[in-house]
Amino acid sequence: MIKKIFSLLFVLVSLASITNAQKPIHLDEATFKKEVFDYENATEWKYLGDKPAIIDFYADWCGPCKRIAPIMEELAEEYEGKIVIYKVNTDNNRNLASAFGIQSIPSILFIPMQGKPTMGQGAYPKETFEKAIKDILKVEK
């Protein structure tokens, strides 16, 4: 009986840790200005976060966006505590997309702690994201 209780407890704790894994964070214009960059009031780029970040500008109807969504989830888990992955729905945040010159999606903004962000476009394979995390964000796994 005690063994069964401990087994059940182990399973519950394991499930809790899986569901608490880091996920991409969805931003709207207000939270973007608060957590990333206040593009309406700042005259120069100043990242407001405390970890390097990736921002995935996407739309729900976009096929390539759907292909990279699971990659973003995997990266959020694998780099938990080292980087932050954000998602911005361009259909719901047109002013924000316009402010960053988003004309095609997915567009991916890589934000290092020091220096200017780098924009990429397209549905990259996971290996390309990992290389960008290492080379642009200066973060190792």
C-alpha cells in the first residue's frame, strides 16, 4: 500500500514538473512595451528584459508559423532560465507589427542583452535557431 502511494506521488510530481515547464509568452502591445521595448516613447533601442529573448511574430493562419511553433516550445523548455521566448500575433497587434516593419511571417527577432536586435524571416529548422541562440544571443545550452 505504501509503495502504491509513493508511486502515485512520484507520477503526480513528475506531471507537475512537466506542466510547469517554460512556454513561449504571448505578448500584446501593452505587455510588449512593458517587458521588451517601449517603441512609442523611446528614441533609442533599450531592451527592458533581464534575459536574452526571441520574439516570434506570427499569425494563426500561417503555415510556416505553425511549423515553427513546436520548435519554439522546445527551445523555451531547453533554454529555460537562460532566454525568454515571446510570441506576438501580428493580426491582433498590427501597430506593433508595423512598428517593427513586419511584412512577412514568421519574422523572428533575436534580442541579445548587449547591442541591437537582429531580425530574421522564415521558418528555420531547430538547428538554425540553436546556432542563432549561440551566436547572436551568446547563450549556450
